[in-house]
Amino acid sequence: MPRIRVRGFFNQIMKNTASDITKRLFNRHYKQKKIDPKLPDARFRSAVARYFLKGRSLDLGAGDGRHVLFLASKGYEVVAVDFSRVAANHLRKHVRNQGDVKNVQVKIADIRETIPSVFSNIYTNYTLHFLPKTEWMKVIRKMQKQTCPGGVNLIEDFSESPSGNVPKKGYAYIQSKDLQDLYKAWDVLRSSPLKVKTMVPNGRGGFRKAESFFFVARKPR
């Protein structure tokens, strides 16, 4: 199977909104990706320690599951949702390999579908930017609705294109004002701009950096 060039992968995803096409691209991406359940970055681990409630957590766009496995290792029950069959199988393999992790449920589903339950914590990492603005707003509203009183939402994502392209019509990256409006009735615990390294080569032997954000809010009790 020919290897997908990373810039080409992002461009293909942003050009193809039909779920079957996008699903095939992600399945192909995960088939080529090394299975490596490394720890999440320090800001996620810190947010879990400071803000998350003990209870059920929902990962929207779990990929092959490093955030899921970290939470499960801390005693959280986690429902992991991703529409890539390959990513889900990778995560199931991680769970089997770790042996002591028994509290993970993996669902192959689109994050826009409703997972019928209420959760203490719902989070999504670098997933919403693949959706049109109207769709990611619906996902965030579902996150809010399915969070228990006192529960937490965590969103980390790009606020500009990781590949440097102009978003096509109907697409817009999440901005600070969007989150302020959507979470105006919630207690905002953290809202930080970031400059993160992407997987997109910069043409100078390194990787492009893109503006992003890290946002955590608590639902009123």
C-alpha cells in the first residue's frame, strides 16, 4: 500500500466531507501508523488531576487511544468513540496488552451520533476541526447536554489550518469567542492559546506549527 504523505492526508480529509470517503482515509492512515500508546501531554494529565470528576468519561474521536488508556490507568471508566474501525481495533489491542485495564468500552461510531448516556467528563482532542462549523457546534451542544451537573468538558483543537490552507466554504476553526459564547453559563476553568507542532512538514526539515487552544469548563451543579 503506498504511504500517504501527511500534507496530502490533511488536504484529502478537508476536501472530502462524505463520511464514507473520510472513513476510508482514516482507516488507511491508522493502518500505516505505528501502534504507540504513549502518555498524553502534560497539560491533559494536569487537567485530569485538577478538574475531572471520578466517574464515566467519554472520548470523542479517540483514535488509537492514548488519552483513553491514561484515564483507564487512573481508575476512570471510559467510553471511546471513533469511526475508524482500524483505530478502534488498535485501541482494543492496547487494552488487551495492558491486561489490568478492564474499564474501557470501544464504540465504532461517528462523533456526531448520540451516545445515550450521561458522563462525568467529555473530551475531544484535535477532532472537531475536521467538521463544518454547523456540525462541530452541534457536537459541542451534545457534549454539554450529556455532561452531568458538576461535570467537565475539555476541548483541544486547532484555531487555524494545520496545513496552512484556507478553509473551504462552511468550515471555520474554533475561536476563543465561539467557546465563550457556547460556554457562557459554565464555569471556565482554563482557556489557553497554544502553538503546537503539527504532522505537516514545513519544507525546512521540520514540521509546521499552528495556532490551537486548550479549553476546560465545568457545568453548573
